[in-house]
Amino acid sequence: MNTRSGPALAALFAAAFVMGSAELLVVGVIDLIAADLAVPVSTAGAAVTAYALGIAVGGPILTALTIRSGRRAVLAWALAGYVVATAAPLVTSSAALFLTARFAAGALHGLFIGVAFAVAGALVPPERTGRAIGIVLGGISVSTALGVPLGTLVGQAMGWRAGFVGVAVLGLGALLALLRIVPNVAATGGGRASVQARHAFAPRVLAVLGTGLLLLGGQYAVLTYITPFLQERTGVSSPAVSAFLLAYGVATAVGVFAGGWAADRSATRTLVLGNAALVVALGLLHLVAAIPVLVAIVLVVWGVVGMGLVPSLQYRVLDLAGPGRDLAATLPASALNAGIALGALAGGWTLDAFGAGGPLITGLVVTAVALPAAWATAALRPTTQHTEGVPA
């Protein structure tokens, strides 16, 4: 193991924390953004969609364009650009420019995280790749539990732009740490983008990506509308909802780190067993919906197993892509964000049609459909044996 892998992974964690905080900060100050930019709340909310589209579409494109560049240089330029895009609200009151900046930030996020996975895997022995992936993902999960609430408090107290400025300042600190600590890592894949794409978009890789889309889509069909569920089905007051969400957020952070360890033990087994546990958790949530204490416990279990699956998804994609793993590293984020968007749409439709319990049934059905897909992908193996970064 590289003796600097610990500090380098910490720097990648810090950068991921910054990006996770900036990604969801809009949610906490959306009313202030709408009022200041003189647009409807729905228009301000489009900033979340623009960011997700940036990750899903822009991330792979930027990765293809930089596929032959040194990984450390790509990380540095991506993070520097991200800081600029995050600070853009300081110099504009235009909703169109704000949405453009959010799309750019999302694209740079997708590029950075994908490259960070490749770098993290190169810093550790093959048998610790899952844990390295978990550390990078952990930065995003911890930001959900800690960074977003703090940024929201700052934004509500000092104006919504202050929250973005704070995140940009943290981003500068993460950039300096990255430049100082993270070693240079050469691109490890097959060179040209066309060569990488042939392996990255192979049917075996797409099958795992499709499973990830179902897993996250099912979860976000429920999670997007968990507040009305807690209020109407569980009888939780509006102020108390935040406590339930905090418990879930902390559980997701724990789940990502535990999931990295589990991926190293067996990514395929983790996906199948974790998916089964997720189906059970959502089923129990439906059964105990009227008992607040049990609902809180189930939310914690859901958070641990639901996010604990993600490192194994990333691990399997990198493994199955073989020589195309530099490009493939960005694809799970694209698939998961597509799943989040589709899940939210499906949950919203069932909420309107069937009430607060509708999204939960939708999520339960979708994650149940994912289970045979997860089981089927367990038999897939890479066609090209490789030894760099991720074990074959």
C-alpha cells in the first residue's frame, strides 16, 4: 500500500463532502432562491434537475474528453472549476445563468467523482478497493447528514448566497489539500475514448447499471415523499420529521463505509443480500407505518442497507468494464441519478393517485423487481483479466 494513501483518501473524502453539500444545498434554501431571483419555487427547484442532468450527461462526456490525461490533473481542474461554478450566484441574479452554473457544477461533479474512484482504487491494494470507494462515497453521505443542514442554517441566517460561498471556500481548502497530498496517477484504461467505450458500455456493465437504476429509483420513489408519509401515516409533527430524516442520513453514512468493507468481501453477494434486506425494510415500513418508534428503526435499517449497496455497484462496474474502467467509473453516477429522477416522478404520480402510502408501494415493487436482476448479474464476469486498480 502507498504510505500516503490514508491522507490522499482523506483529501478525496473532503472534496466529495464539498460536492455533496453543494449538490443538495438548494433544497434547504429553495424558497429564498425563488424570492431573490423572482421566479416560482418550481423554477428554483429546476436547479436540482439541472445538477442531476449535469452528472448524468456532462460527467461521462467530460470524462471521455480527458480520458488520456493524468488523473491528478483532471481532479484538480475539475475541483477548481467546481468552485467557480458554485460561487457563480455571487455575480448573477439571472435564473437562467444560475441553472447553467448548476448544470456545469453537476458535470464537473460527475467527472471528479468518477476519476476519484479510479484514483482511490489505484492507491490501495486490490483487496481494499471497495473500502477506498466507500471512503469517497462517504464524503457525499456525510455531507447529507452534516454539511447540508449546516449550509441550510447559514443560508437561512445570512442569505442563500452565503451558503454557496461557504461551500466554495471549503472547496478551495479541499483543492489545496488535493494538490499537496494526492499523488499523480496515470490513466489506467485502454487509452482512446472509443476503446474505453467498447468495454464501458458492454452488455455485462449495462446490466449492473440497470440494476443500480432500479435500486435507487425504488428508494427515491419513497424517500422523495417520505415527509408526507411520516406526517399522514405515522402521525409525526412537522418539526419532528427532521429528527427522523437525521437518523436516516446518519444511517446512510454508516452504510456507505460498511458497504465498502462488504464489497471487498464479495460485491456480488452484497448486492443480492442487500437488495433482499432493502425489500424487507420497505415492506416492514408499510406494516409498522403507524408506530413511530418502529418506523424510526426501520428508517435506520433502510439507510444502512440502501446506501450500503452503492460501493458494490461501483465496484462491479469497474470490475466488469476491465480496460474501460476509467470511463465506466462515471457511469454508476449517471445511472443512479437517472434512477433518482425516474423514481421521484413515479413516486409523485402514485402520491397524487393513491395518497401518502402510494410512493412506498411503488418503491417496494421496484426494489423487488431489482432482486432477480441483482441475482442474475452475480454470474457475470469480465472478459478481460486485469490487475490494476480493481481485481478481476
